[in-house]
Amino acid sequence: MIDVRRLQLLQALGQHKTVAGAADSLGVTPSAVSQQLAALSKETGVSLVERQGRRFVLTGAARVLLEHADVIFAELERAQADLAEYAEGRVGVARVGSFATGISDLLGPAVAALRGTHPGWRFEIVQAEPEHSTEMLRTGELDVAITMSSDSLPPRGSTEFRIDPIMVEPFDAVLPYHHPLAASTDLELAADLADAEWIMSAPGSPWYDCVAAACHQAGFQPRIAHTVHEFSAVFALVQAGLGVALMPRLGWAGLPAPNLVVRTVRNTARRHIVALSRAGYNAEPLLNAVREAASKVPVPSVGPLMVSGGGAA
């Protein structure tokens, strides 16, 4: 029989590439990793690692074994989850992470609702940016991450992780209330906004990448007048009449923003909000609660102004 704890060490070595990195990720000593991997080689009857200089690399046999490791660990976690649900009155603690606006508009309302419908559950909310979520799930710092589509997501077909769709989030135009387009209820990206002065984040950020890609597809390059990272700074600059912004809906929904107009935009940028979890983890009923919260995210109203609290006056 293969010792799954030793298999976990082999998996960690494959992920972190060094014995020291594998040991650090699992909270053990490098010598313990070396000893247990040697024992695993005896168990399997094949050589699993070989030394190249001061480094250890996986053999072909190790890569074959690791193709099964994700499935094995997923099934073990499913078994543990089933046992936890079977035990009357015991569910445990779920650590759930998300980016800032995902917490305020999705996780916060979802967990608050679950307190009434599932009192046996206790959720710990952690702020986790998309680029860190996958590794935090892998190390057990998170059980579920509400994150967004990006290069940081695991590839499609991953046996290690499960990806569940939550919502497709459009980007809306945020304008000063006296802007010539303030009376419009539906804008077209290129025709109405191509000549505007834009407020955006720095190149390489998820916000910038989404907006720049949509503008490029519409046939123009946004003329960036100001570069900021905080949405509160965006509001301040727009209120001052210094430009317009294309913002993710979760970024403006529910925030105090007097004297601003928010309008839908045809051909706008969009990003996919998803729940990422380990393959063996049962993310229900959290998924349903988060989707319910997503369905209540406000859309731009036809009123002329946004006022404090995100409503229309």
C-alpha cells in the first residue's frame, strides 16, 4: 500500500521543485522529506527522484504516480466531507477568500444569509487576491475562493481543482453628472467614449487588462489621463470632471458616490466571477448563497444621479 502522506510529499516536491520548498509548504524538515521519499520509492519499487547536482528532480515513474495523486486526494477529501456531514450537528469551519469587492457585494451578504439558514456552518472570510487564491487553496489556507477569470486560475480540466461559475460581471461607464452623455441610458463603447479622457489602473492589473482588451476590440486605444488603483480615487477624479472610467459593476455598486452617473455600455468589458475550490471539497450551500447575492447586485438606473449609498435620485 502507498502511504498517502508520503505521496503528498512527492506532490509537494513536484509543485515547489525543491526539497526545501516542499518541506516549507508542509511544515516539515527537508531531511524528513528526503527520508519519506526514499521510503515511498521502496513502497512502489521504483525510483521516484534523482539527484542533479544539489537538486532533486522527479523521474518518469514519479510523474506517472502524480497523475493519480490529484484524484486520490480529491476522493479522500470527499470521504472526509461526507463523514463530517453525516455527524449530526457538526459541519466545521470553512475558510473563504475573495478580492475586496467580492467580499463586500458577494461573500458578506451570502455568509450573513447562511447564518439563518445553516446555523451549523461557520465561515471565516479572508481577503485573497486572484493571483494568490490558487496557492492558498493548495496549502489549505482557503477552502473556497471567490475569484475572477485570470491567468492565475488553474487550467481547464484540472483534476486538482473545481471551478464553478458565479456571474459574468459587466463594466459600466462612470461619468460626472454634468457630462454631455449623462442623459443617455445606454452607451456604445467606441462611438461615445473613444475620444474621452480615461481614468484607469496601471498596465498589467486585471482592471486595466479587461478595459484595454475591450477598447482594442472596439477599435480604439483609450487616452489615459490619470492612473489610480483605488476605486474611491476613481470616484473623486470623475466627480471633479477630470475624466471617465469603465468600472466593474462590483466596484461601484453600493458605494457612496454623489453627483455621478453610471450607465451601461454596449460592447463593454466583462469578467467572469467564479468559485474555485479543491476538487474534493463540497462548496454547497455557499455557492447557492453567493449566486443569490450576485443576482441582487444593482444595475445602473435611468435616474440622472448616483447618490450616497448607490441609489438613484
